[in-house]
Amino acid sequence: MSSASASGPSPATAAAAAPVETDAATGATGPMTQPPKFLVDMKAKFCRMCGGRLELSTPPEGKEWRHVCQNPDCGYIDYQNPKMVVGCIVEHEGKVLLCKRAIQPCYGKWTLPAGYMEWNESSAAGAARETWEEAHAQVSVIAPYAHWDIPMIGQAYILFRASLAPPYTFSSGPESLEVALFEPSAIPFEELAFSSVSTTLRLYLEDLRTGSFRFHHGVIDKRPGSLPNDPGAFVVRDHMALSVDLAGPSGGADTATQQ
Ligand SMILES: [Zn+2]
């Protein structure tokens, strides 16, 4: 990506306010008088450093709830941070590669090849690796296409456009029932897994129609307790669409290929 200019709405300005929590059942926000549901649901019991007992600690004012080791010689704080999911929109002869999931959640639904980024790899290399693992497809990454934050489930997605690379073959990896190329008009939106995938592919079709691929950024808010891709259970907010010039002065984007 050699240049980018904002064409969407301005990003929301973060309010300078004391931390609040969102009640997982009602969506209401308020002071942090109770630990957030995701921490309670983890049922974390033991310290990873010393094996001591963990307890959810009442935070000082303005701080977050944490699991804290009760061993006075340790006191380890078990921080929980969001995970990064990386994946590819693989293009070949005007079609897009999708994988039918062989695992839960969303068993039997179609998805873009994607998975958790590993230590010691870049997001682009991770996206290519996941594509190899799930679809046995070699790819060349073209450009980042979308970044979605999903605060409710502690995930952030980076999805790249990529082209199928030699030998231009693909087949099901262990987490896929089936792998197939779809004409854009035949993408099975009613059978897609995950809000991030359906949101990305809807924008991808928009960009295809206009002939200009943008870079998309935004936040996906899910309704508490909703299924991964209930179409009425999430909204996209703070969407920014940045125009991208891949043929600018620097001569285009570097590429990463899974070896
Ligand atoms: Zn400990």
C-alpha cells in the first residue's frame, strides 16, 4: 500500500471518562461493581506461575477486574488480552476461495480461511499460513483489506486480499469439509460463519462493483449471547473506508507467500 486517504466518516473520538463495564445480559453500562462476565466464565482457578489460587480481584477505583494470584509470595496478575485473527480473501480468476468448516463453532458454514496469529510471525504470514492449513492453497498476499475489532469476544481480525499462487491448487485441510471457489454473485451469504466474514464479503462485493478496493476498519458489536453469525445480532460501527493506491510511487505492496 503506497498511499491511503480517508473517504469515510471520521473515527469516533474516545471519551475521556472513567472505565465502565457493559453488563453482558442487558448491554447496560455502569461503574465496575461486578467482574465482567467473560472473566467469570473463564473459571480460571490456578496461577500459571506458581500454581497458587487465583481470585477475581476487586480493582481500585478506575482499574479493571483481574484474576490475581493469592500466594503472597507471587501475586501474579493474570491479564487477559484480545486475540488477533488473521486470514485471506483468496482471489483466482475472478472467484473467491471459501472453506466449509469441519469444526465448531459454525460447523458446516462457509468462511474465509483464517485463524489465530502465532508468536513470531507477521499478520500477513499468519494469514498465508492459515490459508495453507485450512485450504492447502499457496497464496501471495496483495494488500490488507479489513481490520475489525470485536470487543465483546476479545478478538481483532486482519483480513488480506491475496491471489492464489502456483501450483494454483487447493483441497480441504483438517478443519475444512470442503474448499471451493465462488463467483462473487454466488457467495452463500445465508450460509456464512461469523459476522466478520459476512461483513468483509459484503464490502468486498461493493468494492468489486465500483472497481476500487478500499481498506476497511471498524468495530463489530455483537449482541450478548448471540450466535456467531446471527444476522440480526451485530452491528458495525465507526466504519472507515480508506482508498488504496497499490500502484503509487513506491511501486506497490510487498508480498508474502507461504512456503
Ligand atoms: Zn502465583
